[in-house]
Amino acid sequence: MQCLSVYMDDPRLNVWHFALLLAILSLGYRQGQKQNIKVSRSKIMALSHINTLPTYHKYFKELQCFGYVEYTPSYHPGARSEIKLNEKEVKS
């Protein structure tokens, strides 16, 4: 499982990144998944308390660019998209 200290040691991350990461981790915990997590934008936004689409998209895209998550969208209305949490090394 991802160690929160990896996220906390990254100076690029702010409170919005952490809110999204914790929402994703929460969904993964509920699903019993550690890495590949089925998600929907509405659930992530609700759990992270992010209420505007521009804020959500900006910080979610940054998490992808930083290499913390890989997002695989589902274009089917009945199937959820998937997020893969990438393992990061804990720096000593």
C-alpha cells in the first residue's frame, strides 16, 4: 500500500492534491483494492470536497503528470473509469 509519507515529502503537492489522493485511497479501501481502483468523477469530487470542475481537473491532471496516478477512462456510461496508483520509492 502507498505510504502517505511519500506524498508528504513532495513539495509540489498541496491540500487539493492530498484531498484527491485521500479520496482515491478511500475508494480503494472500500473496494478492497490497493492499486487498481474503479472511480467516478462525482465520487472523487464528493469525497475530496472539491466542488468545481476546473479545480478538480487541474489538480487531477497534475497528479497524473507527477506520476502518482495513471487514469484509464471508460467511455461507457455503465462502466467506471480506473485509476492505477503508482508505487513511489520512500526516500531515506
